[in-house]
Amino acid sequence: MAQAAQVIQFPEAKAPQLEDGYLRIANELRRAITWARLTAYQRCILDVVMAQTYGFNKLSDDIARTKFEDETGIDASDVRRTIKQLVEMNIITRADGRYAHTYSVNKRHGTWVLPDARKLVNKPGFEEGNHPLTGGDSPRNEGGNPPVAGGESPPSKDNLKTQNQKTTSKETLSRSLRKRFEIFWVGYPKRKSKKTAEKAFAKLNPDEQLFDDLMAGLGRAKTSGQWANPQYIPHAASWLNAGGWMDEIQSTYTDAELAVIRGYNEVLGEHVGRVDETVFVEERAGAIRALITLGTEKRQNPEMWRDYFPWVKANVEMPPTAGFDWLISPKGFTNVIGGQHNKADKR
């Protein structure tokens, strides 16, 4: 007699529940993000910022770069580049925080730096705060922000100036603004072209909060390896116009830079001396990037170093004080490739 088939009951997969957390966002902001047509990386980073702020009923939050990497699966170098893009586009703001950089979403989407065709405010028939809501009863104030009279969103953290604000015809500085400029000027390490710097400062017109952010960014830049060599310090006006105070200072090697260090250690480490990849040296990182760029531009091979280090081991007699940094420096690379240290020449 045939046995009845045994039915195995599999547990039903649990569907996402609101009780486990949810994100409140105004439909207007959602539509503005849709119209902005961000890249995939940009949207991923923006989603993390919204989740860490609106998802926890906050306006801003300290978010470590590793958090962005863990939540998106994006490489560290791409995370840095994408965050910088969104800051420059004025879609998110970034400032110094207690534990990491503090991020927030700039809800004044009319100030986003986008082509006019990708701005929601330029959509025919758009009226701020006066369009039908779709997809649910989504409040205008995300993350529990208190409403402001007139339906306006609270000012963004970086205290953006209104679009119609302009400097005076002579781009002069007020007394308080001049005082701030002089503090900035005394602290800037390359004091050249002061009049041009004054104009850039007047155009920026920083209030107290923005000035504090600017000086904090200047302090970080002055202690970074990037400015260790005076020739790499930009003029003050160029630094101000480019928003240099918002630049994220690199503190760890990228994956591409680590690959070069590990390739060297594997081939030449025991013979010449290993490089500690856990100790970040900014000048070394810059030299590695320059070597990768050289391979890309001159030999159409960004991984030229994979052939370079084995060739050095087989053909070059290293000078007594030479090591990794010398090998990848312009002078060392030129001398080695030029045959000045070939073993055959020492016989």
C-alpha cells in the first residue's frame, strides 16, 4: 500500500514591517530627487543619509565613511568621490561632527546645482507646497522637523544664501565680514593675491556658522600631507571658490593604492624592505596615484606596476638607501627605466 506523501511545511518568510523602522519623506522632496536623475552611486549615498537622519527622526547625523561602505557595498574611493559630488551639487551638507562628519539633506531643492531641466521647480505647473500628494499621507516635514510658517522648510545646516543674494557692486566687505576675512587671511598659509581673495570671500559671504566650518576645514587642510609642500597649496581665492573647506582629507589607502603596496611587498619586500600598509602616508599615496596615472596615460596600463616590480628584481641593483618610495618616485622610476642601475652595468 502506497504511503501518503509527506508535506514539509517551510516557515513563511517574514515581510518587511513598519514596526521594524520606516522612512518618512515629503512627496515633494521625493519628486525632486526623481527629477534630479542622480547616478546609481549618488542615489545610494543619498539613501544612506536619509535613512540615518529621517529614518531616526533627526535633521542630521554623524555618519562614518565605513557606514556608507557597509550600507551600499561601494568601494571607499568611490564613496569619497560620490559624497563630494553630492556636496558640490548642494543636495547634501557636510560639516565636522563629534565622531565623524555630520550629514544632512538640503531640502531646498531649488538650490540644488543641477541643469534647469532636472529641477522640479522648473517643471510646468509646479507650485511649492501646493500640489497633490500621492502614495500616502506623507508629511511635508521629514524626520519630525517642526513646520515653519508659510510652509517653508527649515534652513539647511550650511546656511545657504538665497539665490537672489548678491555682493555689492564693488564687492566690498562689511565690518564684520572684513574681520572674518582678516582672521581667515592670517591663518591661510599662502598669502598672495589678497584682493582676489577678498572678492571670493565677499561672494561667499559666510555667516558665523559657515565661517566656523570654513576655518575648521582650513585647519584640517593645513595639517594634511597635501599641503606639506608649499607648491601644492592653492591660492586663497581658488580654495574658497572650490569649497576647499568641505574636502575630505584622505586618511587610509584606497584599494588601488593598497594593491601597489602589496605587489611591491610580495616581490621586493624581503630584498629591499617591506612597506607597512597600515601606516598611512599621504605623500606616498599621492606618489602611488601618480604611478598609476603614468601607466594609464603613457602605457594604457593602470597596473603597469605588476610588470615593473618583477623587472626591477631581475634587472636592477638597488642603491643602498633606495626603497619603495624611491622606486615609485619620478626620479627613481626614470633612473630605473633609463638603465642607470642595471645589474649588467655593474659588472
